[in-house]
Amino acid sequence: MESKYFNHLAAVDGERALTFRELKKSSEYLASALFKQGFKKGDKLALMLPNSIEYLITFFAVHRLGGTIVQVNPMYQPHELDHILKDSEAAWFVGYKEEARKLEEIGLLHTLKVYYVDGDGEQSFYDLIQEKSTSLPVIDMNLKEDVAIFQYTGGTTGKPKGVMLTHYNIVANLHQTYEYGIEVYRESGHRLLGIAPMFHAMGMTSMILCLFTGGTYIAVRRFEINHVFQLIRKHRPTLFLGSPTMYIALLNYPDFKQEDLQSFRLFVGGSAPMPIEIIKKVKAISDALFVEGYGLSEATTSAHRGPLKGKNKIGSIGIPIPSTEAKIVDIETGTQEVPLGGSGELIIKGPQVMKGYWKKPEATKETIRDGWLYTGDIATKDEDGYFYIVGRKKEMIIAGGYNIYPVEIEDVLYEHPLVKEACVYGVPDAYRGETVKAVLSVKGEVAADEIKDWCTARLAKYKVPRIIEFREELPKSTVGKILKRKLIEEEKQKYEGVKFGG
């Protein structure tokens, strides 16, 4: 039976577009061509593309053959590529010709089976599709065991680890998120502004959910604010999932008009805790629902969301999504549930929890215990069952015997009218153990003492930043998340030989 969506628009990428029928056919043609080239179940293909039609085609083609996608950031340089490609044991590669130099530098150009989106001849991605072969094998799949995705975690220490996400993990998280937001997602005509990179778990799963509900995915290859507003005004998207810095960029756009956000039905904040002041500003200029979410690669992507109906508490990550259990345990042993209102490590259990880390059995055992995923995030829960992230286990600052959570200070800093971006962490202090440092980018002239006075009026004295640093811009990841670990690494250079907390 032909799907009612076959002739609907599935994806838009610049001036190009694909219907669901065209996407299905192109994916099957590519899968058949790869099969003829020797691709078999369990093979790993490194996919090094930005958000694009080619990413979608490759993603579904590899899974049609029972293969594993190794997610690769197109901005990676040879050193980063070397670890991921060799650790994952990828044998196939899809990207642009410009990546050939990087592959050559790490000695993999002639050992991988490489296809270029902008290539020609034997290595042409589109020549494979143009074969229009329809020879596809029957694949015997074990959905709970077969790995669909290797998602490499950034991590704060050591080299990135490959999170193994099974087909079951991804489909389960898809249905969990759909059931959570059924009031919105069952409506027709969705258009997702695809800002979150698909090589990141949040971008990948939001793309699948959009297509699952018959919506249109609008590919945004790079978050460039002028281009983003052009797409908003042209396509009138209904869904937006983004990091705090993306929302900050929207609100600070010089040519911003209130009607720019009127097409949206749902805003979701993710990848990092959303400053309360930013949420208030978005809600003040848009009638769309705004919810915060929480997730991590080890849980496919989503574990908590603010409810769409009923009480929505600003600053809370909400409640566990369907079929997810969550509790808060003591930081020291991880075995005792803390009293209501107390802080501790957030642990979760559900069908979205990863199979484990690739070739890292010890790290897997440390992270998954008795079915519970230990997130490394410090959280609290209130009497209504709403959860709040107050910091990272490894980022907690201990100053003068006090436990200090950076996010609390960052929220206060974002309330200052001239603060655009803020990042707080601890630095070594001979007397206090650690002291609080804030790195800021601002919208105008403001002195460090003014920032300290602002915090003093709103925080206990021991939480007030003693060191203030101003920068034009804070370092960010590809999903717009402020890279606190990069700032900490820079700080470590100044304190070589000194024990560094946080």
C-alpha cells in the first residue's frame, strides 16, 4: 500500500528538495549500489557530512543494509579523525572531496572505501545512485543488539568514547518523544528548522521524529544567523530545537521582528541548561510552547522534557518522558537515594539507554550499573516530581568547604542586561581550595566590579565570582554549546603542577 506521505515534501536543502518517495528511492538505490560494492551487515560507514539531503540518503541506505553509521563532525581535523576512524574500525567513508587531504594525512585515504558527494568516476556518490540498481538483500536483524549508530562523546577527559546505540534504542526514543509531545506532533504540516547537526544525537533524533510524523526537514548546514532568518522567513518552520546560544543569537538579531517567530508551535531547549532569563524573553514574544529538555548521547538523546500540558516550571528539565525511570543518588557511592530536595547524581533507566561504549567494557560497567545509567549530572527534584540540573559531577566547585554549582551563578549573570554569554567554573586557590571564575561576553561597556556587585545582591557571598574575564566570544561546540572544558583546559596551562578541581 502506498503511503499517503509519498508525495509530501520530506526535505529541503537550499534550492533542492525531496519528496518521501524520492528519498526512499534514492536511499534504496544507494543501498543496492553499496551492496554490489561489497557492503555487508555489520559494516561501519563513517558519515562526515553537514545537515543535507545526502546525509539523509546515506543514513537510511546504510541502515537498510544492517550497517552502522559512525557519526563524524565535518569540522574535525586529522588528529580528531585519526582516533574516531581507527577506533570505530570504519571501512567505508562518505564525505566531500576536501576531506581527502585529512584522510591522506592520517594514512587512511587508500584503506577506506571512499565516496564523495562532489566526486566523479568510481568514487562518485551520485554515480552510485544513478545506477538505479534495485538488488537488495534480506537482512536478519536483532534490533536490540545490532548497533545502528556510533556516537562519539566529547567527554571532559581522555579520548572520545563510541556510544553504541542500537536500532531499538533509537526507535524507542523516537516513540517516547512522540508520546510525550503527541498534542503537537500529531498535528500535520510540521516543518523542522534543522539547526542541530545530524552528526549530533539531538539533531539526528529530531530529524527522524520530523520524518516519522510526515513533516518536512529544512536542512541548515551551519548556524549562520542571517541565513537562519532567511530560512525562517521563507519556509515558516513550526519546530525549533536548539542550544542556549542559538536562542541568544535569535533574540539579539539586529533585524529581528516579532512576526519572525509566529509560525513556530514548539521551542525545545537542549544540549545545555537554558538560562531562565532567555526562556522568559522567548515566551514574551511568542505564543509557541517552550519546554526544556534533558538528554545525553548515552540515552540516545532524550530522557526528560517539560510537560506540554499542565505546570511548566521555568528552569526545570521537567519530568521523565514515557517509559523512563529517574532518581537522584548520593555522589560518593551512587547507591543511596537522596531525600527530596537534596542534590545528587541523576541516574536513569529506560529503553533508550545505550548498549555500551565500543571496546570499553570497564567504562561501560562504571556508567551502567544494574540497568541504571549514571549521567554524571548533579540534580534535584521538587515535591511535584520536577527535576533540575544544578551542575556536572566533575564541574562542581568546592570553595572553602562549600559545594557550588556553576549553573546557579550563570543564571544570575544572564539576568544582567548587558551579559550575552556566561561560563562559570572553579580555579585553584591556595586558601579556599578553589575559587569561582566567570568568563563573559557582553553587549556593552560593563566593569568587573559592577558584575560582582550584581551577583553579591543575588547570591551568597561564597558564590560570587572573584575573578571576572571578558571575551568577545566564548568557545562553542558545533551545536552551540559553550565549551566549558576548553576554558578549563586553558586555565590548567596557567596552573601547571597545581591540583585542579572542577
